Amino acid sequence: MQLMDIARVRWACRRGMLELDVLFQPFVENQYQHLDDQGKSDFIRLLECEDPELFAWFMGHEQCPDQALADMIVKVRGRAAP
């Protein structure tokens, strides 16, 4: 998978759900650049998922079946925690 430039990643973080924006935007601004290439690739794959799916995973209503994405969800949620 080809990595996106940061401007495209920021744009992809703009979702149709405010709850997801609140999670993704601080992560991409503060943590994304510190990820290795595999982490960046996993984050981009996460952004390619549909909003209802993401919402269910982030809110803990469902378990993400992809372990790499599940690990990234933990990282993103950890960044959003106070």
C-alpha cells in the first residue's frame, strides 16, 4: 500500500461523524508522523473503513476483525484520552 502525504491523510480524517473527527484529527496532528511505515499504512487502512464500522469499533460495540486495525484503534483511542 502506498503511503499518502500528510495533507491527504488530514483530509481523510474529516469524517461524516463528529465523534470520529474528534478521535482522528488530534491523532493525525500529534502522532501520525511518529508512526513507522507499517503504522502509517495501518492508519490509512483504518481511514478506508466506513464510518458506521469505525464508530462501532471505537465505541466498543463490536470487535474489529483485523488485529492490526484493532491495535491502531487502541492507539488512536489512547491519544484521545485525557
